[in-house]
Amino acid sequence: MSAQYLYGGAPAEVVAAAGAQGVILRTGDGRLTFRVYGEQGQFTDYELRHGELSVTIDADELASFYRIGDDHILDHSPEVLGLKRVGE
């Protein structure tokens, strides 16, 4: 169900995003986007403006957290990136 609201001074059609599934990706110019795929492979990219959004990473996403000193990084798994284990 959608409704219209003024957003940034312009009328916008608004649909609740609760339960939406998609992927977060970085565009060529470095912006983060939330991509939602349709049934026929088409997709819609949404500019991320939300300040603090809860995200659950699926078990099959091959993602890993990395810590290097005080830096914390979320990236592909070591297997995807072809990283070598320290000491091998």
C-alpha cells in the first residue's frame, strides 16, 4: 500500500520498506546504494539516506569481518578474495 508525502519539498510515493530484501553496493562514484531485485532480474537502486538501519547478513553471503588494529572492515570472505592465511 502506498501513499504520497512531501519529501524534500516534492510529492513522493511512499511504500513501507519493512521486510524488503536486497543488497548494499557501492556505485562507481563511491555512494552506497540498496539494490532490490524483481522477479525478472530487473532492479531498483535506492540511495541510502537512512541514518541507522538494521541489516542481517545471510549465511550464504560469503562475507567476513576484518580487524586491523583499530580499523574494522566488512568485506568478502578470505576465500572469495583469494587471501592467504598468515603462516602458510
